[in-house]
Amino acid sequence: MNRELLKQYLEFYRDLGIETLYRRNVTPGAGSAAAAVMEEAAPGQVSILPGIAPGNDSLEKILEDIGDCQRCRLHEGRNRIVFGTGDARAKLVFVGEGPGADEDEQGVPFVGRAGQLLTQMIENTAAREGIALKRPDVYICNIVKCRPPGNRTPEPDEMEICGEFVFRQLSVIHPKAICALGGTAARALLGRKEGVTKLRGNWYKWRDIPVMVTYHPSYLLRPYNQSAKREAWEDLKKVLHYVYD
């Protein structure tokens, strides 16, 4: 394997915001390009990297590749994998943190109280701004596809493993903009360490796609976060006008 292929794998991880590769002592199988690359890079200690998105990729292919995923510990307590929902050709994609109890039960992201608020935010803001837009017109997914126990924040290795599939989803849809909901989604997409209060309201980039960071709807449900609600509505207005004007 040449250095250019190794560079592509490392850039793949950098674009996901992953700074640490977890190494395992394994013997690379025959035909394992990723193992061969890392064997050349670090003889005696091999890391198996997820494949770079294949040509002619599609959401159907990604879901097929996920299968009955047991790649990390999150599968142990899940009911359903929560892949994503919405228009496969959407101009705007919302990325959250992970499924909650309602999402785990139904297999659809953002269907609980936070999801209902997100739907209201999208549709009400669009209506007020004169934009013909409903929730099915956008695409919604999460950084991890299985519910973390007790709705805890996903661990770095869990986000790393699911990161390949999020990367492929965003690459396939290739929206005009991405809205990162909450600090976990923002850190996973952008690789930044600042909190959501510092990141929100500003434009960043995931590869060549503009990213707007705002609060997660579950944060906005708390009664003491009224000012955050106003800020989130302003963030969403920026996104909608950028994408649909």
C-alpha cells in the first residue's frame, strides 16, 4: 500500500473530527486493505479502519452495510437501530446526538418530546419566513444509531464506530447545509472542543458543506432555557434562508 492511500484514511478520520485511533493487536486478513495500510504504517500493531465510502454509494447500501450492527457495546441494550428519516435528496440535514427511548422503540429519529419540538421549530419558522417547508423535506439523523444507556452521552469509541456511517450518509445526500443539534453533534462533525454556547449561531464547514451549530431540542425543553430558545430560533432562521432563499 502506498502513502497516498494511508493519507486518504487519515483524512477520512480527520473530517469526522476523530483525533485518536484505537489500536488492536490483530493479524490482518487476506485482502484487508485497511489492515495492510496500517501494517505498513506501524509494523506489529495494526488498526482496522472502516472503509472509505464506496463508489455509487446510497442510503440503502449504507443501511445494508450496518446490518444487525454489533460493532460496539451500544447494541446490547437497543431495541432498534435508528438510521435516519426524510428526503434522501434534502438540501438541509439535521444531525443530533443519539436516539432516546421513543426513537429506540419506533426506529425513527426525533419522535419524542424533543423531536416534536424540532418539527415545530422547522415548520413554524419556515412558515413565518415564507418558506414552503415541512419536516419530510429535510433529512434527520444522529451521530450514533443505537440508544446509549440512560440517554448518556456517547463514548468516543462509539462515535468513532458509527462515524463511518454518518460520514457516508452526509456524503450521499450532500446537502447545501448541515445543522448540528447540540455539542456532541458539533464536536463529532467539526472536531472542535468549544461548548455549544460558543459555537452556536456561526457557520463552520464539514468537508465542503457549511454547518450551523445550535442547541439540541432536549436542552430547549428545560424551563430555565428561555433565552436559548430565542437563540435557537434565530439560528434556524439563518439556516433556512441560506438553504432555501
